[in-house]
Amino acid sequence: MSLKSKMNPLIPLDNRLYPTQVHTETERVTELTVRGDQSLERSNDKANREIQRLREQAQILMEQAENVEIEARIQAKIRGAEFRFDPVVNQEYFLYEKEGQCIMSLIGPDEWKGEAPFGMCVAHVKQLSDLTWEIMERLNHS
């Protein structure tokens, strides 16, 4: 063994060729370690709050994406719908669906006497001046 290793008090020296234990100082609690622990706790709290905020934002984005997807499906149904009249700009209509067939009507679902003959009312819509459709209200969607 070298002279340096014999002088190291952390490694016990006895008649063994190699040390079998390493002794370290016991941890002393000081103002500095307490402040460090508190700082770490504050950092963890801040990180956890940030993660929670990001989760909430992700949830909002997922809901918005779902709404866009539903509205795109309604727009596709409008493009494939049967019109028994010429649509007028800024006129409100109701989109109905029955057995996969869509039809546009001027009559709302609560204006029928009894059940609507065109099936389930999917949306309340209005044709805009650029000939696109605004979905005013989603009533039933799939």
C-alpha cells in the first residue's frame, strides 16, 4: 500500500490487503442543507404545477380538436345532402340524417307534428355569403 492510502482516515487500515468498508462522515444538518432541501421542494412544487397546467392545456386542445373533427363531419354531410330547393344566403336550415342519407330542410326538429320524416336532426346551419356553411348549433352528431 502507498503512503497516501495509509493516511486516509476514511478507509480503515488493518491487516487485510484490501479495505472491506468505507466510512463516511455522518450527514450534518445545517442551515445550508435545510435551505437546499427547501429550494428543491419549491422547485418540485413549481414543476408539478407546470405539469398540471400543461395537462389542462392539452385537455383543452384535445377538446378543440374533437370539435373541429365533428364540425368537419357535419360539413361533409352538408356537401352530400339533398336539397329540394335552392339555398339562399343567410337563410337558416336544418340538416337531417336518416339511414346514412342527409337532407336539408327549412323546418326545425320541434316544428314537426310528431316525428320528423327526414330522421334525426344533426345541425342547425346557415349559408354564408361566400357559400360556405356556418354550423350554428350541433344537435345530434356522430
